[in-house]
Amino acid sequence: MLRRLVSRHLEKIMGHGKMAFLSGPRQVGKTTLAREFQKIFSQSLYFNWDIVTDQKRLLKNPYFFEESDRNPAKPFLVVLDEIHKYARWKNYLKGAYDGYHRDFRFLVTGSGRLDLFKKGGDSLLGRYLAAPLFPLSVGELSGHLPSWARFKESLRDAPAEKPAAAEAYGTLFRFSGFPEPFVKADTGFYNAWFQERKSLLVREDVRSAANIREISLMEALSHLLPDKVGAPLSINSLKEDVGVAFETARDWLLLLEQFFYMFRITPFAGSLARTLRKEAKAYLYDWVEVPQESFRFENMVALHLLKAVRTWRAMGEGDIGLHYVRDKEKREVDFLLTEKHRPICLIECKLSETDVSPALSHYQDRLRVPTAVQLVHAGGICRKIARAGATKWVISADRWLNSLP
């Protein structure tokens, strides 16, 4: 069953007596998952701030759920969907939790980063745990949901080749990991869906949260980002292209991150000299928007890795990081997985090239990384190069990405 890993994580959060903050991109399936999660509880209630009658109900009686006909011996789940759109949502949740967490369980969902949706001090600190929900991935679709420890062990061996994983990979690459266009698998539907989603994200979600007057300029900035994927992102360049101040462009990028339009991966420096240390690389949650095939492939891999890392971190499996490596000689490896800032695995993306990238070998030696992987978009490739203390893989992406959750 899809979303099984996130459902298990939600159950653990409830077991710890905390509110669960389920956040993710618009149309990624948060409401569907919340509705399914309700079935685990014999008693539950669903609230949606976007429904006017629900708004009136809360404003009239903030703790309306207390009036529910319920069995006090059994836990009662309250789902609060899009509650962050309520101007006083943090104080409301603080009061609800402090007053009722012994008798009720709270699942809060939103299309913005709820864990970042704050200014100044966090009045909810210690009352919630985050549960990130990402677009579908190869591993999730094939039911392979490894822990971080199990994933590290799997780096020694070749992942099994599965036709279902290859089929899922092909559909994901063409139609994204968002459930509706993935299931429809129709180009015309995807195009219409994409236009509507992006317009609502910028003109409704972001604008209502930040009260941006020049929304057309912010929209223009978002249209520039697909062509910036895969390279260090220069805010100076963006602000000149759009015609706004540096601080404005910087803040708009932060908003687009907060609402899951884009994400950034920072450079890893460690003890290496002459490496980039400031400029992050930008990627999109919908990789299909990236026009160039090679960068679309890199973006798809980036989101698979981000999903795995943030899921493992949310579940308390370790201090796991995702970076890239690049020096002033422009030698670059696309991604680096770390644990407690120690390099674990280098990942390079190539459309069809099977000769090992010189940069991959260079950084594996310099950083003493035990495993280096060259992912190839083309199928049917699996080659292992082992030597003392280090392993390289040249392997098809559909096969290797199946080893991630």
C-alpha cells in the first residue's frame, strides 16, 4: 500500500503523545492520506479550514471537537487540514494541545512547511513532530522501504533488477511523482494539471501567506528556475533578470521553498581546499518542468535522495545529510550522502555515459568515500569496480533508486 512508511511514522508520533505535522507540496496527497489514516481510529473528526462551514464552526467554538459523541476510553483523532491559513493558528494549536492532548490525537496538514511556518520563537516547540510527505518514488511504488542502516548495507551489493521498478521509473520520469498525473499517465492531462497547480501555488498559497504585491514578478522568477536546475544558483543573477532587489529575490526563493515548489542542496566542503562553500544548487519538486533531459534526470534523482534523507531524519534514524561537491576547477559530483558530516556515498548522474566520471574518482579518493555510484538514465546497466576499501558502481537509475524509500 502506498504511503505505508509515512502512515507508520504518524502512528509512532501519536504513540509519543505529540501532534503530527504532515506537510508536503500541493496535490501530493496529504488530504487523501489523512482520510485513510482516520480509518485506523474508531473515533475521528475531519476539519478543513478551506471549507467555510468548518471555519465558522471553529470561530464560534474553538474546541468544537470536545463536543463529539465519543468513548473516553479510546483515542479520538482530530484532523486539522490547512489550519495554517488561520491567522492565529499557532496559538490555537498550542491551546488545543495543552488542554486536550490526553484525550485527543491531532494530525495537522498543510501545503507549506509547517515546521518552518513561524516568525520569532516557536510557541509549539516540544508539542509536535514533523512527518514529511513527498511525491511518489521508485522505491515507494515497488514497496521497498529500507531503513538508513539497511540502505548502507545494500551499497555493497547490486540491487535486484525488477521490471516493476523499471516501469515505475519510466512513468515517473515522464509524468512526475505527483499521484494524479502519475496515475493518469497522459501528456495532455499533465500539461493542464501542471498549469493549474503552479498558478494556484504562486497566486494563492504564496500570495495569501506573504501578501506579495508584485506577484507577477515572483511568478516570472519561478519561470526562470527550471533553466537554472543543476548549477549553483546565483541570487544576484536572478535579481537582475527579474528586476528586483537582492533581498526581495532571496526572500521569494525562501517562500518558494517553504511552499514546496523548489529545494536547494548545499555544497560540501569538509577539509577540501578550493571548493565552493556558499552557492546551493536548486531543484524542483516537479522535475517534469525541467526542459533539458539531462537536468530533468538529475532533478529526479535529487528529489529521490531528498525524500530518503528527510524521511530517515524525521524517523530519527540519524544525522544524515545531502550535498554536492564542486571546486574552483569546476570538478563536480552531483550528490554526496553524509552521516554526521562524514561522507558515505557519492552519486553522479549521466544520461548514457558508462565510462566512470573522472570527478567521481577524484572525490572518492580525496574524501575517502567508501562507495561511489554513477547513475545512468539508460536501462540494463550494472557494473561494479571494487578495490581496497572503495567500490564504484555504474548502474541504471531505475535499479539503484529502487534501493531508496
